[in-house]
Amino acid sequence: MKIIVGISRVFVGILFIISGFIKLNDPLGFSFKLEEYFSPSVLNLGFLEPYALALAIFVVIFEVVLGVMLLVGFKTKFTVWSLLLMIVFFTFLTFYSAYFNKVTDCGCFGDAIKLTPWESFTKDVILLVLILILFFGRKYIKPLISKRFTIYSCIIVLIACIVFVNHVLNHLPSIDFRAYKIGSNIREGMTIPEDAPQAIYEYAWKFKIDGKEKVIKTTGDYPTVDGEYVDVKTKLIQEGYEPPVHDFTIEKNGEDFTEAMLAEEHLIAVIAYDLAKSDKEAFKKIKSVTDKALKNGYKVLGLSASNKNEVNPLKQKYNLNFDFYFTDQTTLKTIVRSNPGFLELDKGTILQKLHYNDADDLKLVEQANANLNLNLDLKRQLDSILRLDQGIRYVYYAKTKEEKDSVANIYGIPVQENESDYFKLWRSIDSTNLIFGEKIIKEYGYPGKALVGEPTNTAIWYVIQHAPDKIPEYLDLMKEAGKKGDLPFTNIALMEDRYLMGKKEEQIYGSQGVTYTVDGKPISFIWPIKDHENVNAKRKEAGFTEDVEEYSKRLDIEYKPVTLKEALEIIEKSKQN
């Protein structure tokens, strides 16, 4: 009995220390698991969810200290009683999870060792047997060292655990066992090998044969039966291969950007699984670090499961110069144990992962497309103008009221009661944008690529382009911006064509189409072109990718050269209606 107790003592003590240390390395991960147990669908102990982290820290420290106390032989009666009560509780918990299939991973060894519910229960049953041996043979558990040193060793271990858990909570786990550890490639982690085992299901087919119900079981194929089909029940027999990375998506307004973002070479992601629970003061650091990253040529985005009602006020309050995309909350909790935290990706490979407390340690390299002179606050304002300018037009041309309201929500435009109100809002937005745009021009000149980057450098161009009366005043400014490379030449060409059309002169690049109503019928055509025989060569030289015929077709206009005289006659006739 003494030998059996000794073996059990060493085995249980070491196992408790290892299990406790693994969870101590990642107390947030264990607290997430406790929240899962406390949820309504499992134990329905919702009142404990706010205390999940505190309970997690207490349990894991207690687990490690108990393992040490058992090994050194300190407070034997208290130790074995505590071990027994703990293992009885966890045996019940793992049985409940396994039998009712409530929690698929008990979290006993964190992310280091994944156990199925029944494996977890079996492990706890074995531990229960060993701890019962210790309980009934506790008289054989003697101190290995003097009483003074057993006390000191337990106190030292307790203090070490407190210091260590404080460190990992304020930084990140010292050892990362997850699929998102530094060096891992997210795209590769989502790949399923060709020879991966497939899930196996048992199908219980119910038929009515000769007036009696009969159940036939198969593993997939529809049985050949001369009878009337009644029902089928499906049961999972063997789980298939699940890739290490699953449920990872990056979405915005219903559009999937996962592949595009995983193809980016220099991407900084700000991870915040729940903005309502984020440390708001951290966003002051995030503002500074992400602005620096943007100037150094990195693409920056936020990943969160929060909705725009939480995202937009946060962006405005801290003047954040990046957009948030949606990613599953559980996935974000798994990626980084910090809310918020940082991730650097290079074509899907994780290069850096940091807690917000370590934001200043984010290593940024000046990229080839770096622009250290970017005015990011101005860029944010102009991006907002650009979004409204384009958004209201998408809304107005949407075909139904439902579609208009949906697009309005996507672009952050106030939903209007009546469809006609969107036209009034369009005019109001253009008018407000013009006032702001002229103020910007007065202060900065043309805010081009060197000042605000691309495509923000087109924002003021759109504002002036949509205010035809202002084009003569600012066309030379736009041309000068084009010469400096601050504005694409295609934009200059579009504005010049609109300017010439406004003067009732022939355009150069064939970019302006018009519609007039004559005798109650709409007449659409491309505004007269000077030297229309060579217009496609000029369009190509200006940077247009479509010839005038293709462009006309996209505008639902059948291209046919119109003379200036014919165009002016159509205008006169339209005035007579």
C-alpha cells in the first residue's frame, strides 16, 4: 500500500502541476472555457460569467499549489480532501459534457493537449481512483523535507504563480499552443489534405413495408427497398479531419475579403473580439502605432465581432485611420489573448503578435510604398467625403426602396422615409462636401497622393466634378496636380471633357454621355467628340481601359458620332417640351 500510495502521489502531483501550469500560461483561455460551462446551454450559471477570469486564476493557481503540496507532503489532510473534492466536481462536469455533448473540449490541458469529452471523463475517472488511494492511504504521505522548507516551498510556488499569471495577463502567453502562433500560415492552416479522413455517419432509414415500419441502417447510400419511405435519422459515428484553423473569415458589408487580406504582404491587424469589453485607453496607443504603420506603407485593418454602432463611435473618438471588418468572436479570442491586440501578417503568415500593453514593441519596417508625410487626419476626413459622395449615388440609383435602404446602411447614409428624399439628401451632401472641399483646397492646395495617399487623392476631384459650375475655377489646379502625379490623368481627362461640354464645345476623350427628353422620349448619346476618329487612341493614352464603344455600352448608350450642331438642336428641342 505504501508503494502504491507513493506512485499515486508522484503521478497525481506532477499531473496537477503540469495541467495547472498549462492553464496558468493562458488563464484567459481557461476563463473562456468556464464561460462556456456557465452559459445557459450548459450549466445555466450566468451569474458566474462576470467572475470567470477570477475563478480561472484561482483554480489554476490552486491546482499547481496542490500538486506541490502533495509532492512535498505539506498539510496532507487538507491536500487530499481538496484533491478529492476537486476531482469529484470535474468528473461530474466532464461526464455531463460528454453524455449530453455540451462542451466538446474540457480545457483540462488548455490548447496544448486536446481531449474529447469522453477522453476527459476517462482521465478524470483514473485520477479519481488514484486520489481515492491517496485519501485512504494518507497516513503514508510523509513530508519529504523539514516542515519549515515545505512551508517555504509552497509560499514560493504561490508567489511565483501570482507573478507569472500577472505577466501573461498583461502581455501574452509565454508559450503559444494555438494554431495562430507566430510563424504559422493561416491559409495553410485552413487546408484539408486530400487523404484526410472523412466524417462517417450512420443513417437509420425508416420504411413502411407490407404495412409495417422497418428501419434499415447504412453509412450513406439510399437503401434499395420495396416500400414507402417514412423518415431518416443521422448519427455521427466518426468525426472527420478538422483543420487547425477553421471559422476564419474577414467580411465587410456581406462581402468576403479573406483571400484578399491573406494575400497582403504587409498587413497589420488590430484584433478586438468585443469592443464593448475592450480597454478603451489602449486605443490611444493603437492610434499612434497604426498611424506610424500606415505612413510606413503597411495596410491596416481592424477585426472585431462588434457591430457598426460600436465601431463608428470608437473610430470617431480616437480618430482611427483604418476600417473594421467582421470576424467570428471565438476565432478572434483564439488568435490573440488581448482585447485589443496586434497581429502582423505577410501573405497569411503571422510575423508578430502583441498585447496592447506592448504596442510600442511592434517592429515596423519602412516599405517601398512608404509615405512618411501622409496627413492621416486629413485622409480620414477625405475618405468620409469620398464615401458619402459615391454612396449617395449608389443609393439613389438602387431600384427598390428596400435596396436603397440597405445600400444606405452600408455607406453610413441616413435612411430616408421616402425614395424622393434621397434626391434631396444627394443635393445636400454635394453642397456640404463642396463647402468643405473648397476649405481644404484653400488650406492645403490640392490634397493629392503625396499628402493623403490613394484613392483618397480623388476625393476633392469628385467634389469639384460633381459641381460643374466650379470646374472652370479649379481645372488648372487639377491639371497641375496631374503633372505632379498627385492625381491620375484619367481624372483630369474626365474633368476636361465635362468642362468643354459645359461650354457647349466638343469633348476630347468621349467620357461624357447625356440624356435629353424630346417629344416625351429620352434621347441618349455621347456628347460630340473632337476628332472622334482618333478618340480611342487618345483614351488609351489618357489611361482609359475601354474604347468609346465599350464605354458607351456600359452607359446603355448605342454609340453613334453626333455633331455639335446636332447636339445643340436636340437641346433646343428639349427646351420646347
